[in-house]
Amino acid sequence: MHLCVEPPVLPMLSRRVEEIPAAAGYVFEPKWDGFRALVFRDGDDVLIQSRDGKSLNRYFPEMIEPLRAQLPPQCVLDGELVIAKDGALDFDALQLRIHPAASRVARLAAETPASIVFFDLLCEGKDDLRNTPFARRRRLLESLLRRATTPIRLTPASTDRGTAVDWFERFEGAGLDGVMAKPDDGVYEPDKRAMLKIKHERDCDCVVAGFRWHKDGQGTAAGSLLLGLYDADGALQHVGVCASFSAAQRRELVHALAPLRTKAALHHPWLTRPEAASPGQRIPGGQSRWSQGKDLSWEPLRPERVVEVAYEHMQGDRFRHMAHFRRWRPDKPPQQCTYAQLEVIPPQELRAIFPHAHPPPGSRTRAGRHGAKE
């Protein structure tokens, strides 16, 4: 390819906030629940790139010809691959596409074809638009896709907060999981959390780095997954566990996790000798006054898979209660599972509520320790 924006390009990211911004200067969009995808077209060459820079072409073969037919000869667009079934988005159907067998992918492409919803434009022709304000990129995208037909779609957008609130309340049942807020003067910043997302529940993408056997299924049933997040120093911190699996799911997990057990103990970040561990690094298995002698032994896994979990809130730098499994995230690289994705109360807001409260001498906030505050 010979484009003014060459692949791979890491997509611009978002950070979570509690409420839809009331200030002026934002463009609001529904938040689509799919696989993030950047599409590069240079003549007959089309590349559908995942959020971690890999090609998705073989998994979504039905998308190549429509993209080649409907997009300009040279362009780069940012969007989301989705599958809609029965009036709602189906993320499980989307996950089934990531399969090594081409015959199965071809069958699923015919049975449950994907669509792509575009929401940004990085370049067209010889014009690199990454430093162009988003409001103008949006107008250019609207013009470019004005005649687009299925499976290519343009996301709705509005500068009216009331419309965004309406989307947030109405679209949840259709599988959309919130609203995006983008500064109308914002440039495109690859791999930067430059957008805002408002979601219906707290969730978090974590690295699965170990598991524990179920108390009634040693060797045959997994009881819980051990979760990790990377801090600002690149150390994988143990943040908690997720469980609440059915008996069938516990047995299925044993098979799903089996490949990750091979040579898992070699160089595992939580099995490093204490004297070589990163300062402040959390590791599982340690006894505390809360464990009361319970068996906290665990089995290491190579930290290569990502899972989305639901959680209530954080206590310091860990989940306060047990997290709950939502889904696997095969589209997300483990290195992107950082504390930056979590909700963090800015210190100045906390001081406004408790003006006379000060942290103990020598203490550090979680944002300061992990670099989560942006």
C-alpha cells in the first residue's frame, strides 16, 4: 500500500467518565459493541486492521468487496465491526469468527454477515486528516458515505446532549453499551485516550494470568480466574478474581485454559523471586488476616488472554468484591489492559468535597502510583 497514512495505525482510545458531559464542544455518538477496525484502501488492496495492528481480512471475507466498491480509491477509516441479529448486536456471533478453519469462517460469513459502522476518517486521497479537527473530519466522512449501503454504515452523531441522553437510555436494549463524547476540535491521536465513554455499568478488560481449582473439582473444574492489570511501569498487578461460573462452565474452562498452562511458570510475572519483583508488585496467594487459612494456591497461565469483567468499585488498586465474568476479548492485546481504563476521581474533585482532608505523609493515590489519571 502507498497511502499518506500507512498501516499499522493503533486506533485512538477512550477513557471512562461517569456522566455525559454537559459542557459545549462535544460530538456525541452511540457506543457500538463490536471489534474495533481501521480500514485501509489503496486501489484494489483492502486491509481490515484490528485494534492491535493485525489483519482481520480472513475472518471477515464478506466485507472486502463492499469496502472496495463503496470507499474512495485511497482512504483510511476508523470504525467498528458488528453483527446484528434479531434487532440487537450479537458480540458472541462476532467472536465465533476468530477461528482457524477457513471453511467455518466462510459458513458463518454467509449465515451471520457482519457490518461495519464508521465514525472517523484519517485520510482521503493525498490528504492526511489526523491533525484536522474532528468536526471537520466528521463532515468529510458524512460526504464520503452519503451513498453507502449495507454492510457499510455511518454512525449517528449529534452535538445535542439531550439526544445523547436519549441514546444512552434507549439503545441499551439493542446491545449498544453507552455513548461516546468526542471533542469537536480534537485531532486523531493513535493509542491515546483522547475520547470519553459513558457506559451503563462498570466494566474492565483484564489479563487472565492464573486460575484456582474449584473446591469440589480439583483437576476437573476451574473455580476462579486470577486477573491482572498493567501499571504505569509495565508491571502486571494482581487486581482480583472473577468467578460465579456454572458447573458446566467450570469444566469448559479447564479445556479452554489448557494451552496457556504450557511453560506458564517460566518468566511468569507473579512467580518472580521476591527480591527481583517490581517494587509494590501485587502477587496472588499470600495469606492475610482475611484469608483465615483458606487454600489460596493457584495455577499459573501465560498472560496472553483478555477477559471483560463487571465490577462494583475499586478499593485502592484492587476490585473491592469479586468480579463477574462477561466475555472473552480475543480482539484486545493484553498490553492494553491497564489501570488507565478505570474510573479515577481526580484529586482536585476530592479536595472540593473534603477541603480539609489530606493523605497521610508519604502516601500515594492510585492515580499517582499507576499513572491512571490523564
